[in-house]
Amino acid sequence: MSADTDTQITTVYRVTGMTCGHCEGAVTTELSALAGVTSVKAVAATGEVTVVSAAPLDEAAVRAAVDEAGYEFAGQA
């Protein structure tokens, strides 16, 4: 039995256009503002953004947050 009783959901998304740490920060800031998000890890080198949330996220909300950051949402990885 797992000691972790939280029901966290981890989803990996593809985001194009990130090239540096500043890009990662911009995407992280926008996605972190979504309701239920507990952690975000953006990696420019792979174009992957790992989001941990309390419940499944609305893909349109994720797309809007990435767009607001100035990058292109390419769906789930």
C-alpha cells in the first residue's frame, strides 16, 4: 500500500517554441495559475511540460494558458 494517499494526476504535454529557461518559466507561471495544479515542470530541450494536478485538467484551459505564455500547445505527449 502506498504511503501517498493524495490522488494526484500527472499529465505530460508537448509545447513548441520553448528555447530557454525564461521560456520554461513563462509556461510554468501560466500553467501554475490553473485551478487544481500543484506542480509544473517545463523542459525546453524536450518541449515537454509535466503537470501534476488534483483532478484532470480541461485541455482548452491548458491550451489557453500555454498560448497566454506565448507558446504553442501541441497536445499530450
